[in-house]
Amino acid sequence: MTRTLLCLLLAMPAVAQPVFVSSPDGRVAVRFGLDDVGAPTYAVDLGGQPILEPSPLGLVTTLARWDRDLTVAEAGEVESVEDRYRLVHGKQSDVTYTANRRSVRLGDAAGRVLEVVFQVSDDGVAFRYRIPEQAEAGEVTARREVTGFRFDPATRSWLMPMTHPQTGWMNTNPSYEALYTQGEPVGGEAPNEVGWAFPGLFQTAAGWALVTEAGLDGSYVGSRLDADADRGLYRIAFPDAGEGTGPDDPVDPTFALPFGSPWRVVIVGETLAPIVESTLVTDVSPASVVEDTSWIRPGSATWSWLPLKDPSMNPAEQREFVDFAADRGFPYTLVDANWDVELGYDGLAELADHAASRGVDLLVWYNSNGPYNGAPQTPKDKLNDPETRRAEFARLREMGVRGIKADFFGGDKQSVIRLYLDILRDAADYGLMVNVHGATLPRGWSRTYPHFVTAEAVMGYEYITFSQGIADAAPQHGAVLPFTRNVVGPMDFTPVMLTDTVGGSVRRTSDAYDLAMMVVFESGVQHLGVTPADLAAAPDFVSEFLSTVPTAWDETRFVEGFPGETVVIARRKGDRWYVGGLNGTAAARSVRLDLPFLPAGWRGALIADGDGARDVRQHDTEAGDVVEMRPAGGFVVIVEPPE
């Protein structure tokens, strides 16, 4: 008895002592500890001020409960991490990630071990759980993840609600398509019990935090934030039971050991610049599995469906949009839903041959998820079965098709995450780029699978054409996305329309606003909502800009802005800079072009609002000029390379 008590007393200081790890510059710090019931917690400071209050950690599985009654078996030494990699598309091409790593091994009374791995960089914190191989473990199922993010009650939030499965048009939800809240106090319940989507943006007294996840593979589910955020605590939640193929499709993920969870990512900054510029999501994601990426070519695509909808799916108009792409210098044409019926496979092959003769490649649409939803568009049942999918991809490669758009996925259960990854792996084998719609959030996949060129997961331009209410909210919505959704991966908003009415809606954004989307919004392929007639009627400089603006960038700089109000972002490709600005408000706004990262005395071309929303003009501009943005207006600056 005396020996047992002595062992416990000797162990107590190690358990009670907090474990610290800081960023290389020392400004971001994580403090790990166990509370009085042996439950693990962590907290994050920025510049010596709390940005995350003590928050819960832990994992409850069929092997063990690692949520309380734990001891610290070992707190590892701090290790330096450096990773240099190149992105084929994104906000930055050559990336160097440096961080400090520290692992904490936790044990329960039976000696079963869970590791918590922290990596702290100058722009934030990433942490994950690891379960090493353990005797007689077999397959393990996660019943609940205890991880949470606790904010001070005075914190403000920008969050997108999840939607109930099997709701919306033809039961296609959830698809990460909703408007964000606008700086609401933390702690409010989500509009429904299925919670909040990643990423979530928070403004605290210490600065800004963006919470998301990365490095998701087929061993887990895509998670979200729970609907109940009592007193500012946002907990990780698993998908709803109705997602996937329905209630019989398990919610809880099952995996073999050793196991590593997705990274929980908290990007932080005293200003919004580290949030917008961060590459932390790809930094902690696995390296590319595609060795030769020469066939992956970012660029813009013509697309008939957004402006002209279903009636445009016919051989004559699809050929017209191919010729439109060739004449204007766009590398792609997207052939949307029902092509298998309206064109047929022979007709698609003929169109692909014509496109190739004009120097254009085709991207083609698929309904991805078999019987999950009621969407009638075809081709259907071509991607959810492995053998059928590979045969279809082989047929596309034979035609010379360059990529696919896969639509209408079924949520975030493990089965659906595996479907995404199986599509990406098979597409790589057949040289096909991939765009997903009606889909989940990118979670670092554009690094691991660089042919994953873009994803929707946003209330994009199609909703503006469907609803006047969304059209009215569009200016503000567009000024939120660069601080939220687009931070974490490519976003297929499908930008740029140049007409007064779009679908059944009156467009509220100016032409200059829409053109600026091409710079402010990042997507490896930009699918344009303009028609041949639209560009024929536009000034020559508009066509020139759309034909030449890059869709993959070497460097990104945040200039100024605030979520839902204004945003100005500068991006570089080679030796040319582009600066884009959006005004999400109902009042005119001005921006002074003080861009200290550009060469002194720089000059460029300014595309800006004219006298009305449909009047866009081009002027010369230089350092120090003031740009006026009309309500719901915008601008683009193209900076000439130094001589």
C-alpha cells in the first residue's frame, strides 16, 4: 500500500505540470494540461494574450475512453519541423512551412495510449490524435471526439450553418451552400441541430482565429462544429445520420491501428493578413501523390449553363462555347449535365475532336453519388462503383477529355469521404483533373492530389441566378468569402456575369466587382458566366483581362478589408501583380493604393467602376492613387512588370 501511494505521489508533479510549445517566432503558444478529473485541455495564446481559452481534448472509441481519468505518460521534446513543397495551383506556389512539434502521450488506467501531436507555426496551431498499435486492438471505431474550441464570450463569429441531409433541391443537401453570419456573438445556437460548417472565423480581443480541419483521409469522417456552442465552446461533431447512403450507413468512423486523425487547425493573426495569406491547411496535409504534374494546367473555362441554363445543352451551342474559348484564349470548355442524352458519347467525342483542333480541352459533368439524392441529371451511376468509374475514365481519356466535374455528393460520412478520394486516385491514373460540386469543403486535398483543381462548397453564382434574396446579399457575401471559405482551399464560385439580369434575378454587383472576383477569389480553374455576346458587347480591355488573368498564383498579399464590408487582395504571377478589391456595402468606399511590397514608383492599369453599375472603365494608375468603389462595386489593378 505504501509503495503504491509513493508511486502515485511521484507521478503527480508530471501530471499537474503543464506542457508548452511555441511557434518559431514565439508569438503563438500552446499550453496543454490535465484538469482535476484527468481530462486533457489545451489553450492558445497570441502575443501573450489568450485567443483560445482552455478547451477540451480527447477521443472516445471502442478501444478506450481518452476523455478523463488520464495521466501524462510522456511529454516529448520540442522538435523543429521544416517542409518545402510546391503547389500546382493555389495562393502561393513555393511554400516553406516551419513549426515546432511536441507530442504528449496519455494513458488510461489500463495503459492504453493516445498521443496528442501539436505543431505550432507563426500563423497558427495544428494538432491531431495518434493511436499507436496496441495489443489485441483490432479494428477501432470512434464514438465521439471531445475536441472543442472555447472563445471568450465577447468574441464575434462568422459562421456558415450546415443543412439537414435529404433537403433542398431534389434532396441534394448538405453541400456547404449557405450565407455566413455577420459578426454575431459566440455562443448562439445554429439554425438547426446539424451544426456549423468549417471553416469558422472568430474575432477576439487578441486578434483573429480561423478554425478548420486538414489532412482528412478515408479513415475518418468530415467533421463540423456542434450546433450547441454554450458559453463560446464549439465542439467537434460528426456527420448527421441521414447523410451518406442513409441511416444504415455508419456515422462513426472505423479504422485500423496505427491511426492518425485529421489535423484540427487554428490559423491566428493579430490582423487578418495571416488568415488570408496562410497555407497552414496544405502545410499539414500529405505531400502530392502525383509525381508528374505537367498535365495539370490551371486556367479559365467557358460554360454555357450558368448564363443559359439547361436549354444550352445541345450540339450547336456547345460547339459555339468551344469556339468562344478558342477565340478568347480560354483553355477549357465545361460541358455540363445531360450531355450523355443531348450530345451522346459519340457527340461528345466529336466535340472533343473539334475542341482539340481549336486548342481547347473539354471538362465534362457527372452526377457522382448513385442513388443518394433525387437529382435527375445524367450521367449517373458512373462514379460510385469502382469498376464502372475506371471504365468511364478510360473512355474519357480515349476521347481526349481533360477533366470532370462531379456533382451531388452525399455529405461527410466516412463512406462519402472514401468516394471522394477514390475518384481522385482513379482520376490521377487517367490524367483527369477534378472539380467537385454539391460537395464538402477542401481539406488540403489540392496538395495531395494536385489535379483536384477546385471545389464548390460555397453559395456561388448559381444561387444568385436562382434567388433575388441571394442576389441582394451577394455583395456582402462576396466580401466574407476571402476571409472564410477561400482561405482553406480553391473555391469554384463561378465568377463574372456582365448582364443586368441573371436567371430570374436583378444583379446587384457592378461589372467591376465581378471582374475583381477573378483576383480576389482563388480557384485552379475559373468557370466563367459570360457568353460570346456578353464579351462582344464589353470593352476590349474586359476581354483582354479575362483572357490573361491567371488562375494559379506565386504569391498572395492581403492589403486591407473587413469581413462582409470590403476586401483588397494582391496576387503575383511571375513578375506581374494583380490587385483586386470588392465593396460589400451599400455605401461608396475608397482605397488608397499604398502597396509597399511593390517596387517603388510602380505603374499599372486600373479597371474600375464608371458612372453606373454597368459602366466599367480603364485608366492608368500609380502608387498612392485613390480608387473609388461605388456601392457593391470593385476594381482591379494590373501592375506592369518592372523594366
